[in-house]
Amino acid sequence: MVIHTMYNMNKRQRQAQQLLESEDAVIRMEERLFKVRSLSNPVLNHYVTKTGHGLTCTCDDHQKSKSDCSHIHVVLKSLKINKFDDFEPFRIMEMIEHILCPKCRSGDKIKWGINDAAIDNNQDYRCKDCGRKFTPKFGFERMRYKPENITLALDMYCSNMSYRKISNTFMGIGIDVSHTAVMKWVKKYSQMITPYVDGIMPRVGEWFRADEVWIRVKGKKMYLFACMDDDTRFWISYTMEITKKIKNANALFEMVKKLTGKSPRYIITDGHSPYKKSSKQVFGKDTEHIFHIHLKGDMNNNMMERLNRFIRDREINYMGLKTMDSPALELLRIWYNFVRPHMGLGKKTPAEMAWINVTGRNKWKTLIQNASLNKATV
């Protein structure tokens, strides 16, 4: 019996990183077929295929465990950083048919009774590799409520409903959910999804926009610096600052450069002086800073102002924030980019415009499941 421990999952991740750093380790043979060189035997190749339910590999590790091997990891990493430089979107796949052990991520399991403790009685399983008994709520392990109820609560919160209003809404349909439970869900899943989506590089254009807006956090005035892509309206990043100095603008632009892997050709801001110096320091002299904006014509910052208004409209939900790095703001950015259809983009999300597709009707669930799997392999 092979025991797939979390150490083994970390080992696969390290092997994938080693392969990624070597030359010609992964080659795209066809649209859905990749050839990956074996790390232990350089003359041996394994083949990774894209299917409707994710990636499969010909190696013994994947065939036995049904979980992501090092070869699948290196293909995923290559797709995330746009290594193949093509026009096929990166897909965050729905994983509702994947029933994996939460301990070892093996797919080799048998049915093992009914879970009576949960609010919704689910089929239990027992892993044949490690012996772990589990309920298949991938990404929602140890949660008493249905994934659909949790994701609905996240969506309502981002739609500007307070914790107590969400709790009262659930009470009205016979589901006993406390406001503190909703608060914990916001924190838990924001912290889970953020590292995953930030690791996927969006395909953005050459025009970025930046601006700052003040909001009150625990009754104090704070400045939220934000940056978005002009072509896709993808909200790239933000920082919460106490002042509006060059170092504050630098923090935003450095994060933007890290997440997009590039410097823009143009950066549009208002006339706030730190932006000009900061754009040169972080993006370099090849980036042209446009700060003479007008209310009419093409040279305006109306898109950024609409994002500011979008944030300010939800300020009432931030009154209880105790820290500047609150998970509530990250959850809002995820919702804006990956979940909420944008009327100005033909009801597509900014992520779709940036060639990142989240499949499935419940995009929250798809993001959580993939983030959970990514968390286990880091």
C-alpha cells in the first residue's frame, strides 16, 4: 500500500518547480497534449492531456493515486505564467465529480456509511490508501452547512449585505446561520482563494489606471490605492495606506508589476504628484505617465472612478474592519474579477476578458475547490 502524505504532495510541487526551471522540460505537442520530461530519467517522457474534467498523466503516480502528479503541476504552472504564449484561456475547472481524500488526495476510495452529524446527510467514504474516513465536501471540509449556502452567503456579502442581514435572510428560509458564522466564512475563504488566483497571471493590456479613495476603517480615515487594467477592467491589486506618499504608491505599483509580470506602456492617474515619481521608480522610463485628465474626451479616469464608487458603496461593510489587510476587501476583489458579470463587458467577468475562465454555474464553489487543492500542494 502506498501512503500519499502531505509531504509527498510537497515533494511533487518541488519536483514540478525543478522541471519548470530546466530547459524544454515541458513541450506543447497539440492543443490538449503536453510532453513532460521525467525528472528521475531524462530520456523518459510522460504525456499530460487536457480533458473536460482537468488534466491526466500517463505516469504511474497519477494512474495509482488519481491526484495531481509533478508532471501535471508543471503543466499547470506553465499555463499560469502564459509560457506557451497562445490565445487559449486558462481554465479554472469545476471539480464536483472529483472525490479525493482530504488527507492524501487519493481518488481510491470505498463507500463507508452515511454522515448523520451534518445538517445535510451525506455519503461517507473511506480512503483505501491511508484509511481516512471522510465526507466528500471538497473545499468545504468540516463545514456543517451545504457548500451552496456558504457560497450564497459570500455572494450576498459582496453584494453589500451586512453579516446580520445575511443571517436574517437565512433565518427567513429556515436555515439557522449566525452572523459570526458568515464572518468566519468570509475570512476563511478569502484567505484560501487569494493566493490561488494571485498565482494565475492575467493577460492584460498596455494601459493601466490607478487612483486612491478614502474609506473609514474602524472610524478612521484610510486610503485605498487601487490599480486596474484598461482593456479588461481587471482589478489587479490594491493597498491600504495611512498616507498618500511616494512609498504608498510604490507599494501598489510593485504589487501590480509582480501580479502581471510586466510594466504597462501607459499608466493613467490623477494629478497626485507621488504617482509620477513612483511610476518611473517601479515601471521604468519606458512607461509613460498620463496625469492631465479631463472630464470629457478619451483622456479621463472614469473607469477608475467607477471602481472607486463600487468600493465606496460597500463602505458600510468595512466600518467594522480592525486591520488594513482585512480579508473582506480581498473577497470583494475576487468577486469583482471572477464572479460578478460586468455589464460594460457584455456580461462577462474581467477575468474572462483577461483569458481566465471559471467554469460551472457556481463560480465561488469552483474557485474554492481549486484553491483548496492548490493549498494542499504548496
